[in-house]
Amino acid sequence: MASNGYPTSRSDPAPITGIDAATASGCTVFHAGTATGDGEVVAAGGRVLTVTALRPTLAEAADAAHEGVALISFDGAQHRADIARATAEVRP
């Protein structure tokens, strides 16, 4: 997940919600462009979060990770919906 304007510009810090929900769904969330302020995690610009999941197949893992992304939000959030999906389609 990246902030609005990535990669050409930076956006203002924005509170992030849903990280706990994504983790509870079985995803692992890695922080990159995050910071803390007033007791909350905020998107600080650039590449903000990476969401991953382990499942029995690559296709199931890709679907679970994308479902985890859907649980997370912050102003200006953007993500690529194609990551891992093309690879999952060519694997048995």
C-alpha cells in the first residue's frame, strides 16, 4: 500500500485503520512509511505498508493478502490489485 501521489509526491500524514483487522484475518503487515502520533499509526508517505499471507496455495495466499489490504484504509491509500495474481495463475 502506498500513499497518495507515490512515487512522484508526498502526502500529508493520515491515520491508518484496519491493521489489527488484517492481522486478525491471518495476514502479516509490514510497516515502511509509517509513524506514530497521538497514540495512532499514521501513513507518513511513500510505500506505507506491505500485506502478506501464507496459505496452502499461492492463489489462496494472494487472495488472502488482497483481502487484508481491503481491511486497511487511510486517506489517499493506493495499491496494485495485480500483485501475485498473475504468478498464482501459472502455478499448479
